[in-house]
Amino acid sequence: MDVSILQARSRMVSATRDFFLSRGYLETDTPALAPSLIPESCLEVFATEYVHPTKGRRPLYLIPSPEIWMKKVIAETGRSVFQLCKSWRNAESVSRIHNPEFTMLEYYGVGLSSSDNIRLTEELFAALATDETPPQARPPFRVMSMKEAWHEFAHADLDALAEPEAMREACRERGLLVPKDAPWEDAFNILFLSLVEPALPQDRPLVLNEYPTGIECLAMDIPGTTYKERWELYVSGIEIANCFTEMASSDAVRAYFASQSEKKRQALVPHHIDDSYASIFEHFPPCSGVAVGFDRLLMVLLGKRSLAEVMLFPFESFQQD
């Protein structure tokens, strides 16, 4: 056990709290369990159950993100909030950058846009950087739109690939295997993960901005375009953070839930969806939220190469029968 890593982690946790508290954010401490979850077709979850001594059993789920609770706090208080907590994601390979249980940092700024949160996240990186932080993990961030990245690294016009067959053909033209009936998002991911993401610049943190509307998420549309106010942050080629300007329309959230719930029918771990959740957006303040894999953040700021170096008990250290 490396005590210096424990000390560094402790310092960064305290510094993160000080960073947001000094800016007027309210720290939340929401449950790790939930009776229902926001449906996300790309995620699998952990299921458990509460066993009542006389009233039987009730299914519960470990949260893949505190978002489901934090947005209720925002709707009720109208406050900017942040939280450091454990989150869980199932059915993912364990690797140097993946662990089924991890620490999530989420922060939502009321009145902020996704662009505002780029600057705030730069300030957070600067506040947490140490003497060990390599140059490629230090601000300022490079900002590139998804459209620009596709043009530069895949030599493709993303605007011209709005239809599923056009995206599938773009894959085939570049020698990538794609099912003949692959949905648009699946074909997009095949090309993006094969050609674009591996080529992203790594000399400093990179914000990949303005994601296509074809990738369903709870981010606001950019008016007059086919893109959303969403960005992801990469450091040394590793995805560190995901940001949305939050969709604040109850009808749009309801439609998203319906679409994702249909896709979740084939989930390895089916889970309950709260159909009334969209109602919190009837009076939801304009805001932008960022979700940061805190262990990955520590890893890159401390110049380490794997999560196992910054986690006290990584999954691979568990005793096996």
C-alpha cells in the first residue's frame, strides 16, 4: 500500500470540496441505492434487493451516477450542487482505465452553459495539479468540435452522414466492418472509436465539443443545427469527463426515457424506470452538469498509468473463490 498515493488522494478530495464550496456550490450526499434509474442503453447496472422482515422483497439498484438524485435536488432548491461519491457500472471489462466501482465527481452550475463549464473545469484542473502533473494534463484545454475532428482524422463530412446508410457506407469505405442494418449510432461509434478517437491530439487536455443529435442524451439541442451542447474531455487519450447543457423540457425528457426504455429491454440487468421523473423538468432551472471519473482524474494528474495505482482496493485485488 503506497501511503503517498493515499495522502495525495486525500489532499485532492479536500481541494475539490474547497474549490466548489468557495464558489457557492451546495455539496450533496445522495443515496447509493435507488428504486429506479435513468435509462441509458449504453450502461449495465448492479441489482440488489431490500428484504423486509414481514413485507417481502423490494428490488433496488446501485447508482451508475448520482445524477438521478442530484437533479431532484436542483429542481427543488434551484442551487448549484456538487457531489463526490461511489458509483457502479456492470458488464464492463476490468482494465487500466475501467473498474466496476469508482468514484464520481458531478457538478451542476445553475445558469451555466456547457461552454462555461469548460472554463470552470480548467480552473479545477489548475487547482488540483501537483508537481507530478505532466504537461499533457495541465490547462489550458484544446477545444475541437466533433465535426472538426471527423474532418481532420476520418476525412469525413459529419453533416453529410446524417442517414444510417450514409454512415454505414462511410465505415465500409474506410475498411471497417459494420452490420448491414446497424443503427446510425452504432455505425457512428464504429468509425469514431476506430479512426477518430485514437487520433485525437494528446499534447494537452482536449475538449471534444458539440456531439451529433443522433447520439441520444439529455443534452440541449443547439438551435438551427444537428448538434447538442455536449462535450467530453480527454487527457492522454483517456476520456475523463462528460458535460451537458441540461435538457430542461419535460416533454423531451419523457421522449428520451421512452426511447431508451425500449432499447433497455435487452439489458443484461433489467431495471425499473420512474415514468414520473420527467415532471421535475417542468420547473427546472437552466444549468449545465459535468460528470468526472475522479479516479481517472487522479491518475492523469499524478502521472500514473492505471487506476490500480490510485485506488485503495481495485476490483482485481478482490479475493477470488
